[in-house]
Amino acid sequence: MARTRSKRRQQLVRVVMYPLDWLEERSGLVGAVKYFLFRKVPHDTNWFHTLGSATLTAFIVQLVTGVILAFYYKPSPDEAYDSIQMITNDLTLGWLVRGMHRWGASVFIILLFLHMGRVFLFGAYKYPRELNWLVGVLLLALAMLEGFTGYLLPWDQTSYWATVVGINLNATAPFAGPFLSDFLRGGQEIGTNTLSIFYSTHMLLIPGALIGLITLHLYLVIRLGVTSPPWSEDAAGDERVEVVTAKRGLVEPRPRGDGAAVDDIVRRRPDA
Amino acid sequence: MADELERPEHRESEPHLPSPTIWPFAFAGAVALILLGLIVSLTITAIGVVLAVVFGFLWIRDVTRDLRGEPEPVEAPAAVVVEEEGERLEPERYTRSKFLEASTLGLGAAIGAIVTVPVLGFAVAPAFVGQGYPDVDLGPLDSYPEGDWVIATFTSEPEDGAVSRRTAFIRNNGLRNDVPSFTIISNRCVHLGCPTQPQGPPGEARDVETTRTPVTIQPTQPSGFGCPCHGGAYDIEGNRTAGPPVRALDRYEYSIINGSLWLGAPYSVGSVEGQGADATVVKYRSADPGVHVDGPEQIFYPIVP
């Protein structure tokens, strides 16, 4: 009995592993995914460290629901409002998908700020992760722009006049203001092009930039590793010495691991 | 040659290459000419056929030179041999690869610019080219009884439909120096652009036929104008009385053509002295909401070109 089970088990393993091995041999993708998922993190990471991936999940929800809403949404001044009403009231589960996108937008922004607060309070923006903080600030700005451009799309009184106010706020920016507002409107007045400019910006231009920057953000997270919380006891001493040493001489990212790394750094300094 | 000396094992396995020839390009050109002639003129096809035969013959002659035992032209290899015998072999290779690198980058940049510049221009320019306000026919003068305010709602660009609907508050001030005088105030709040409302009871709305799209006219007796968004308040001449707006309400130019009132371009107003036909209006270039047009504030905030 036990022998058959283990035999069947072997068969099962072979069936699962064969395509994975095939893929790995030709692309190395399985190894890459393993490297991403099973990389080392400090042992005292906690739930606050999940806010980043929570934000990413919210973004993916926005992407998927947004793409599907685009099946039915019509970005023209005559049809936009009616198509939103149709999605909400007539189409099966349309209310749910639109609701996910509409409320998910707020969730995305809230999680973004919580994630930012975690990084700030944990001091995770410090050397060598300053660049990732800057990328994050760009992501925040683009996410806010997503909110601004998406708000117009229902094309009801609230969204229309809120966008009028938003564009006129931009118009009072120093020097660039009037050009910025003309660009956003597609002219001097809100017209037929304004809605399609906002729509295209909302669903093509900014999401593309967001995906690119998120990729860079994740690359830097993987390359630089995750920070310990500030109250962490074991990592603090050694690693901070390393960071200080590294700062003096060289722009090498902080090596992980034991005290030997300090010697490595000292040895690799150009003047040592 | 030097290459082969460094790696002698490659000498035997190197495939034999026919000598370089330019004729395939000419032959392809002749074929293109034949195809072009099919569309344009059969004469061109005939020329193309002749050229294709000639160039094809030259191509075959070049390629089969080895088989026919003719010597290859040797000018170019001779020059290379001379170069390679000297000690400047390495710099020469370096320069060539550098040249290829630079030309790849340069060509890439040029192609990128050719594609990107017009696209960026198209993304930005349409918003700024051909700006202006069309004249709008607001209907015959007798639709505007003397001394009364009306709310006129019109379509500024009929082909754009409802999205270009605008509203103005119009008062017929009667004759001044035998010329009809109107006060036409834009409903766009000069705080952030929300629609101001006349503060007074509205009357019965009616449509007036014009030479363009119909204009909706609704009589009203306002004591002033107010904005629902942030509580901006204006008096009956459009001067700010309370709230966040930074200047008086914008007004429209107007003209009278064949007994009809025509709306012109909007302009911005610092403040209005006096009332009705006798009012003194200081006129400024149309500015965005929230922008000061007079006083010291116009220099300091917001700084606009």
C-alpha cells in the first residue's frame, strides 16, 4: 500500500516537474521566480512590511477592472454618462466591477500612503534606498493623477465641475499654469476632446508609466533587500557599522550577512 | 589574415564566400520599377524589364566568376593586407567598432527623433493652435426687454453639441447716445470656474430661434450672483462682494448685426464703477479664474506669462 502511494507520488511529481523543468531549461524563468519569492528577508519583518504588496495588489485590481470597464465605457460627451448608467444598472455584475474600480481607487491611494508612512517611520528611505523613495514619490504623483483623470469619466455634474475646478487650480500654477490648463482641456474651453484626453491619459499613458516604475521599484527592493524594523536588536549594530563604512569609501550596496562583510568592504575600498 | 593566424583551426572550416557584388541591389531596383510600371505606365515596365535583364546578367557574372576561373578583383584586399602588415592593426579594429557603435547609436537617435517629435507635437499642439471664441447669434434684440436680466443659454460650437453649452447673464441697458447698450456677464465664477447663479426668482424659459442653434432665454430678477461651490458672491454689476473670487465677473464683447444681438469674445474685468449703460468697465485680456488682473497682486500671484 505504502509502496504504491509513493510510486503514484513519484509519477505525480514527474508530471508536475516535467513542464517546469522544460521551461526552466529554456528560459530560466522558474529560477527567477524562485529567486524573487524565496529571497532572504530579516527574521523580524512584520505585518507592516506587507503594505507594499497590498498596494501592488490594489493596483492590479484597478488594472483588471479598468480594462474590463473599458469594454463597455464610451468616452464621448454624448455617450459617457449613459454608458456608465448602463454598466451600473443594466449589465450583469457591472455594478460590482464598477464598484471595485471606484472604491478600489480610494483603497489604492490609502494603501499607498500607509506604505509610505511605514517606509518613513521605519527609516527605510535611508541609504542605500533613497532612489527607491524617489521612485515611490513618482508613483504617488502618478497615482494621484490617475485619481484626477478618472474622476471626470462618469461625466456627471459632480465629476464635470470638480474637473473644471481642478483644471482651473492648475491654471494658477506659476509660469506653466495657463499652458497646463489649456493642455488638459485640449483648448481654451472644455470641449469634445477633453473627455477623450482624460480617458486616454487615465487608461493608457499613466498606467504604462506606473507599470514601468513599479517594475523599477520592485527591482530595487529585490536588489537592496528589506529593512529590519527600527526596534530590531540583532541586525542594528553590525549592519549600521557596515553602512557607515560603505558610505565613506564606496558606492557598493550594503552586503548582507555576518561581520566578515565589513572586512570585505574595507578591503574593497579604493584607497585601502 | 591576422585573424586566421590567431585561430588556425578556423581556416579549414571557413565557408567559401563569393566575392561581394552590388548588382542584387540594382536588380531589386529594376524589379521595383517593373511593379511601379504596372500601376503608372507600361513604358516604365519595359524599361524595368530591360534593366532587370542587364543587372541580372551582371549579377550572375559576378557570382559565377570563381566557377569560370576568372580572377577576383584584388584592389580592396591588397589595401587591407598592407594595413594589416603594420602594427596599427588593433587601433584600426578599435576605430571600426567605435564607428559602428557610434553610427548605430546615432542612427537610432535619428530614427527615434523622426518618430517622436511629430507625435509629441500632435499630443500637445492641437490644444494651442487655432484658439479663439466663435461669434454666437443670440437672437433678435426684442427678445431682450429693456432693463430686465435674462439667463441666456447657448451652444458656442454647434457641431460639438451639448458639451459646448455656455450661459451668460444679459441685461438690455437701453439706448446710450442712440446706440443700444448691453451688459453681458459670463456665468463662470472667477474663483475656480464653477457656474454662478443669479440670486433671484427665475421666470419662464423659452427658446429663441437664431441663425445658429436656438438660444434658451429665461427672465430673472437677481439681486446679485452667487457661486455654489465655495460661496463666492457678486453684486449686480459683477463686482465681488464676498468669498474667494479675486476680481469681478468676466464679461462678453457684443455686436448688433441685422437687428440681432451677437456675442463676441469674453474679457476679464478688474472692477466696475457705476451702473448699467453708464458703468465704467476696466477691460483686461481674458484671464483664467483665480488670476488677478489689477492691483499689486497681478505681479505677485499667480505668476503667469
